[in-house]
Amino acid sequence: MSRTVGLALVALFAVATTSADAGGWGPPWRTSGYGYSVTYYYPVAVAVVPYYCAPAPVYVRPVPIYGNGYAQPQPAPPSGTGEPPLLKKPMAPPDVIESKSFSPGGTRGVKVGFWNITGRDVKLTINGKTHVLPRDRSLTLNVGREFSWQVDGQPTQEERLAEEKASHEIVLR
């Protein structure tokens, strides 16, 4: 039995000294073979203490709000003068300030153009015949070398055109 015990001790010593994973039976400086070291990390219990940090106080000045938030209407100051009265007097007839003649022509009739730039309709009487001339329009008629015309009750104008003129223009302003 001593022989069996001796062999068991030798086998145990051999196993303990040759294996790195011998369950802690052999010294670590007597290991052989290939391997890698294993590092174990054990969780450490850390006590977490909650804390509360209050924000710094902020002062906000209130903004006054009037009604619906829009600018409030203010009444207009009284005007220095009264309202002008409504005048219903008729407008004065237009003034004739320009009269032109163009190109020499025949001896029979003359083309005469009347231009209304008064800004309103006028009643034009030419040689006793009445025409309504709308504003910003013209009227061209064939008349003799001597003719008369009148605008809205103004004095009658007499025109005598020279023989070499074939046309004539009158601008009512």
C-alpha cells in the first residue's frame, strides 16, 4: 500500500505542478504551456446619493398688455379750419390758348380739328351747328375759309384762314 500511496502522491504532485488551472494547487511560477491570462472584474457597490440643485431665480418684468395687443386708436386733434362748403356753381368754360395751321392746300374747304383736353365734356358750336366733344377727344370738320365757333357760352370766335392753308387745329384747354 505504501507503493500505491507513493504513486498517488507522485501523480498528484505532477498534476499540481504542470497545470496552471490545477484549482489553485500549484505555484503560478511553475506553469508551462500556452494560454492567456484572464482578468476578472467584480462590480463594486457604490452608494448613489441623489441631490437637488435649484436654478438661480430670474426676475422678468411684466409687460403691460392693452386690450387685444394692438396699438390703441387715438382720436385725431380738431382741425384748425371748418369743412369747406359744397359749391355747386358751374365750371368756367375752357380757355383757347393754341391755334395752329398746317400745310398749304386747295381753295375749297379747310379741315379744322378741335382738340378737347379740358378734362370734361364740352358743347362746341361751329357755324351755328352744335356738337358735344367728349374729354380727351378730337373733332375734325371741313369748313370754309371763314367760320365761327363757340365753346359753352363763351363769346363767339371768328376765324379767317389764308388761301395757302389746307388745315387748322384748335386746342381747348
